[in-house]
Amino acid sequence: MKQFLATGWDAANCDAKNGHREIWYGSRCLLVAAELGLIGAAEAVGRMGPNFYGFAAQLSDEGAKSVADRVDVAFHRAIGVNDIPEFPLVQQPVTAIEGQEPPLLSLVDQPARDMQQAFERLGEDDDAFQQRQKRSWKAFDRFVDHVTLADARIILDDFSWGGFDAIVARMPSLAESWKQALLVAGEGVFRAMHAFATGLARAIAPSDPAGAAELFARTASLRPFVNRVIGVSSIPAEAVAAWSRASITEVRKLCFARLDAAANDSLIASEVLAAHEAGAQAFIQQYVDERLAIQEPAKTARALLVCGFSDLNEHATRTLQRFEACEGFVGQAYGAATYAYHRNAWARHWYGMMKSATSPEEFWSCAVLFAKIVDGRFDLWHAECGSPGEVFARFMTTIDDSVNSRIKKWQSERQSKLFGGDIPDPIFTFGQSGS
């Protein structure tokens, strides 16, 4: 590490686009060196990439002060950015822990805007697809160049939630100024600063519930330019952030409103998964009980789907059993909910069998069944189900693509369903929150 420090390595000397991995791992080395006391926190911050600022802010008061000063300058530059060029939807995993792989950007292939475009894509060969991808990346590169020239790359660089916590705890007045600026920022600027607003809202929620609720409400209403996601299901980071503060009344109301507003089964499943990812299972159960108490069919159906998309737990099991004999609209919702709930249980079972398999044939027979039914809840329990054996360690990577494909397929299929049936015409649901 001393030899590395002696080279004078500095992230500023790396190409931000092509040197992404070097910046990430070089910054991690600086962070570790600061933890070992081989370099001062302020000097480490000055030489590392912005993606590691959040981790450095948690080192010490010196680290937090140095990070806050730099982020504040970048923040005000970003708030002043105008005329953001159009580009396709892009997503990136959140910067969560220093030991993770460098979070890479990926294009999101959005649904066709009309029937003509849908048919064009059906007839698209590989060359046409690659050309469309190149055009999309060029459009994104124009956006990157725009914010780089404006010295506002904070729009692109993620900042860990722990870093926000450290700065808010030490410099609450600075956090307050950021909050005020974000609440009055124009729509385009806020969309660019979406991830920053999400992390800030989560951090200030315990001390400023009303302010956090305002920020969370705005993040829910505006699509980000770069969508930060969590897990193999690509759960929106703002959903996990909000549910992680569901113990706060003002934020919990927004979380429940997010579930009420979920317009299809895929969105309901994503919201429930976000709550579980955030450790808010108790509030999911509260939501179910409150909606069932209203005794309206649509709210009952929504509550049943929430149970069906939950991970295994006694509350969901008991609730679903209560509606076993229902028919009609609620019976249809019960069928869809139990279908999803039981498949998650079987996915757990087959995964446990895969972990304990003693031969490739045994692993493969279980893996084929597992890969047909697994969904995004895999993120919640994949570390459980027993200890992995030697066969599992050798062969699990061979089905990674199948698992990811199945999870995405579930998401896609559920987009056309609501409470297990076809989505009704918008005239029947418009303005009917929770129905």
C-alpha cells in the first residue's frame, strides 16, 4: 500500500469513461490506506473518485468535512445545469459497499411507443439492433460530455447512503441547504439529481420527517435520467430508501401510497420486494391489515397480491388461507397471489436441494425446476437454504443467465396483469388510488 501511495496515483488523471475500473479500485486503495492511517483523510479524498466520497465521509470528522466541501461545490454546479440533452433510459446499480464490483451502466430497452415501432423491432436483425444500441450510447455520451463541461459530474457519480448519513449528522445546516435547493429546482435538474435527492431524503428523515417526505414525494413523481437500482430485479433505489424509513409516520404514508398507486402486478411485486429489502416487513403486514379492514373488493385484492409477492411468513400464509373459498374478483386475486407465493416456496426448496447436491446430475435436475419458477425474491434468501456444497460451487454459475432471464420474464408478464387478471381500461381505474 505504501508503494501504491508513493506513485502519486490520482483519479483526476484517469479517463472518466474508459478508466472506470482503475478509478474504482484505485479509490478503494486510498480509502483503505486512510483507514490504516497511511494517508490523511483529506488527502485521500482529494485523490479518489467521487464514487468513493460517501465511504470516505464515514471515516472521520476530517473525511466528512473534506467530502462535504467538495460535494457542496459540485452540487451547486449541478443545480445550475440547464438544457440537458435527451437520451435513452440508463440504469446503474447503487454504490452500496466499498467491496462491490464497480457499478456499470446499462441501457434499458424501453417498450415500443406505438404499434409501428413494435413491428419494426420484431423484424430487427442483429445488425439493426447493434446500430440502435450505438445510437443510444452516443446520445448518452452527449449527456456525459454536457455535464462534464459544466463540472457537474456529481449528476453521474453515485454517493453511498452511509455518506449522506455521516454528513447530515455532522453538518445538518448544509443538508438543509441542499434540501431547499432540490425542492425548488426545475423538473429537468431534479431528474438529473434524483439519486442525490433520494440519498438525502433517507438521511434527513429521522431529524426532518416533513422535509424527507417532500423529497420522497418528488422522487416518486419524476423519472430519473439515470435510474439507480438494487438487486437482480433492478428495484428502484428510491423505493428501498423510502421503505427503509417506514418507521417514520410521514414517510410510511408515502410508502403505503406507493403501493396503492402501483398500476400492475409487476409494480406491486417490485414495491413489496423493496420493502423486504429495506427490512420493513412489519409495515407490509400493517398495510395488508389496514386495506383488508376497509372491506372493499379492490383493496382486498391488492392486499392479497401484496401477501402473494411477500417472502414466506406466517402473517401472509394465514391471510391467504382466510380467502381460500372466495370466488369472483377476489377469488381471482387469491389465485394469482397463492400462485406467486407457492412458487417462491418451491424456489426456496429447489435451491436448498441444489446447495446440498452431491452429483452434477442431482444439481442439474433441481436447477432445471428452480430456474423455471424463481423470481426477484431470490435476492432476499439466496444466502439461506443451507451451506453450499462442492457441486453447487462448481455449477451454479452455469445457470446464472437462466435465473436472470426467468426473473425478468416474471417482471414482464406481470406488467400486463392487475390482481391476476388483465389490466382494465384506464377509465375504470383513473383516480382510484388503491383500486
